[in-house]
Amino acid sequence: MSRAFAVDLRGMVDLLARHLYSGPRVYLRELLQNGVDAVQARRAQDAHSPASIRLIARGETLEVIDSGVGLSAAEADELLATIGRSSKRDELTGRTDYIGRFGIGMLAAFMVAETIEVISRSASGSPPVRWQGRDDGTFEIEEDPADIGDVPIGTRVRLHARPEAAHWMSTDTVTALAAEYGELLPVDISVEVPVGNTVLPRRISRDELPWQETHPTPRAREQALIRYGESLFGFTPLGVIDLSVPEVGLTGVAFVLPAAVAPTGARHRVYVKRMLLGDRVDGLLPDWAFFVRAVVNADGLNPTASREQLHTDEVLVTAQEHLAAGLRAWATQALSEDTAFRGRFLRTHHLSLRALAAGDDDMLDLVAKTLPYQTTDGELTLSEVGERSGEILYAPTTEAFRRVADVARAQGLVVVNAGYVYDADVLARLSGRSGWRVRQLRVEDLVRALNPLDPSRELATLDGVAAAQAVLADADVDVLIRTFLPEDTAAVLLRDAEAEHQRDIAAERELADAAWGDVLAAFARPTASRQLVLNDANPLVRRLLSADRGEVFRAGVRTIHLSAVMRSGEVLRAAEATQLNDSLNVLLTAGLSAAPDETP
């Protein structure tokens, strides 16, 4: 013999509250959904029937009264006594625009109510019916009760609060929840609120979606939407972007943020069939669009079971693809025009554009032409750098850029700082585009830009450079000499990425066993990882190279080297700091010894 499951209603309600819904607040959303579905079902039969939902909150009770299609006794027994059962109105009419599931909606109300009374009259002409349910799982149905008086077509749901949940039925709370969930619903929703000694209805809903309202001019529409964005998100948008995906019945607007934010996926305000799904819905717009906050309504998107996020399916993927294409088209047009808005947008959201360009060819070309980059010749676009130099040289980190900036600038060498997030990715992708010459700055590029000495001077400095190389034999540095600007720079330290890689291999070989050491040896090529380029235009360097090769010479070479290390942005290691201190002591002692005695 088959038997039905016994359902513990209190346990079911606890399950809903803890694991399906985010909290008891959604009870009002579920009741509004039931009311809207009932109104739409009646409108399907009679287009001129009233469309209203009225809420009356009295602290310990709440009444939700709709002018919908109503219920007969049989429907009340089927829908209110069977948890999770959908109304068969959609099956009978062929409509798919109903929002919720009637049984689940009533079950959600038990999160805040200990008893629920439903009084309803069906538009079919059947007698009115009263259904009374309790949170212990029992209910009663009575057809045409004598004590309910004249009942209009529609449904009145009366909730009696649990003692600990009475605050959910206060006038202020009900008004706030109704405004949050029902503002855009296509029915007349009002809450009765006390005004002085009287009670007046306060309308919550609006007739049109804000972005579909008619305005006398485009400017007036933009200002109205900006005010709407301020009321929703609490900031004054830089601009407004229209969103539309007809394939899924989606319309809406995106508001451009007035300040930069972290490059993480933004969350947006989403309505499904004009009922609020949530104000922190993710997965709708692409991650790179974190410079906007959107509010949309979609008839075709499918919510998850909790109706607080979007279900990931083919419909959502279609919407995501179209929205991404629309935002990309907007950005292309907005950044192609030399306007004040473009300047404000670029200053605020350049990081978003870099993120977009790192994965999109159309935006890559646009960013290359419009986005300013830090260079040794001031702020320039990548296109301007390419036009000036024939190719784009870039430093992969901000530290590397700062290390060479002064010297490169003085020699007229344009180098782009690609040390900020996404910049290296953008430049790497640009190097693969036809018509662009882009590559990372190498040591030889800068050395080539420095002026070589004339043969006689180079011959005269050979011994001094060789002696300096001997002093720095333990520092993993090659010593060169050139003439460059500025003259007050005694030396510049250049780092070679490939040479540093070779140094890492050598260090690994020292720690590896014999077999692995032999493998590493096959990749090793002897080379210094850094180059110390002495400036022959600097008077101090010229004096040092002509000095005796004694203790003062060695101290001078180490001081110039370690000063160049610090100027490159590196922190001296303990041993280097000791060397610098010792070298300065030698130089100071020599200088004081050579100075005339001024002691009185």
C-alpha cells in the first residue's frame, strides 16, 4: 500500500528560512508575486478588470488584498493545501508571464506568521471561500461562510504574526519592503499609512519602467535617469548607458560610476517580470564592466529556486553576450569622440579600459589610440609613441621604468611604463597586431642610446674601467663607460632579464645534485646580470678613472656602484650597506687628511 510523505510544516519553514531564502524579508515578495499573478490571470480574461494590490499593516497583522482572478473552493483546496503546486491558470491560458508558485508563496508567509487566513471570490462566479492555515500543518476550508459579508472578486490574505516576528508587519517595514520589491510591478500597489488621525493609501508602484518613460528631450531623459540612479545607488553617475536584449525581453540602463573601483565583477539590480530579483545579482554583465552599475528588467531570464540570483542557462548566456557587445559598442563610440565626458571617463576608469583591451581586439585598437600612458616623454597614447619612435619600447615594471627614466629621457629615448595592471598584457597583445612594432626594453637599447667615447678617450680610460671591473668582481656586474646626460649622474645601473635568469640558473646549480646540475649547465651561459654604465661626462667619474688604484679608488668605485643600486630603486642588502659605510669612511678620512688644518 502506497502512503504519502508526512510533512513537518515547521521543519519545512525552517528549511526555507535557513537554506533557500536569504531571510524572512522575502515573505512579502512572495505574497506580492501571488497577487500580481492573480491580477494578470484576471486581465487575461477581462482586459478592463481592476489591477490593484493593497497592503494594510497593523503591527501584529498584515492584510494583502488583490483584485485578481480569485479562487474557488476546489482551487483553494488544491493550491493552498499542496505545498509547491503551481497554479493551473498558466496551463489553461497558455500564458508564461506569471512570476511565482502559489503554494511556495504561502509557505514562505509562515516564516513570519503563525496563522494565515485567505478569503477569496473567484471570477468564475463560484461562491466565496475561506481557507485558514496554521503553522502546525493543519488547515480548514469553508465555502460561502456566513460571517464574511460581501466579498469582491479577488483575494484577501490576512497574516497573524508570530510573537517574535511582529516587527515584520509594522507599517514602516511593510512600506519599505513593498517599495523595494514592488516599485516596478505593473499593478497599482499601495500601503495604507497613518497620516495624523487618518489612514491614507500611499502608492508604491509606478506605471512605466523609468528608462521607458517619455520625456520632452534627450537631455531631460538623461537628467531624470541620473536622478533615478542617485536614488538607487547613492551616487551621481557620470553618464547613462541604455541596455537592450530583445531576444530575452531585457531592457534597462547602466550607470557609469563617478569614481574608480576595484576590478572585480560588479553586482547589479535585476528585475524579472518587473519583480525585484535582487540588488546584488552577479553574472549578468562581463567582469571587465566593473565601471558601471546596472538596473534591468527581463521577462525571459530564469531565477534560481530562491529567486535571488539568475539561473545559469542558455538564456542567460545569450543575454550576457548581447550586453557585453552593447557595452563594447558604447565604449567605442564614447571614446572615439573628443568630449569632456571622454576626459572624465578616462581619468576615472582607465583601468577598466585596460582590462577590456587585454581581451578584445576592437577595444585594443581603441585604447592604443585614446588612452594616455606614462612615458619618459610625458603622457602619450601608444599610437603617439609609435609615430614618434617607429616602435614602442616598454619597461615591464614600474621599478624598471623609474630605473631608466631619467637617463632615457635625457637621451631622447621614449620608453613606456607598462608596470600597472593589464599594461603588459595590452602591449603584448598589441605586438601581435599588424602594423605595430612593440617590444620590451632591453639593456642594449639604452646602452645604444648612450654616446660612445671617441677612440682616444676610450683608450685613455681602458685601465680605469678594467680596474673598476676588478673592484666589482664579486658584484655580478659588467662595467662600461659612455657619455650621457644628465651630467650630474655618475653612473646608471642596468638590469638584463636574460642575464638575471642565467644567474638564477647558476645559483640553482650550486644547490643541485650532480645529475640535475649537469642539466642546468646545458642552459647556462656566463654573463653578468647587470651593467654599471659610468658617465664620462661626470667630473667625479673622470677624476676617479685617472686616480691611483689604491684604497680611495676602490672606495670611490664601490660608492658609485652602490649609489646607482639605490637610485635604481633597490634596497641595499646588509653586506652592501656595510660596504657603503666602509667606503664612505675611507673617502671621508682621505678628504679630511688632504684638507688644510683649520684648527685655531
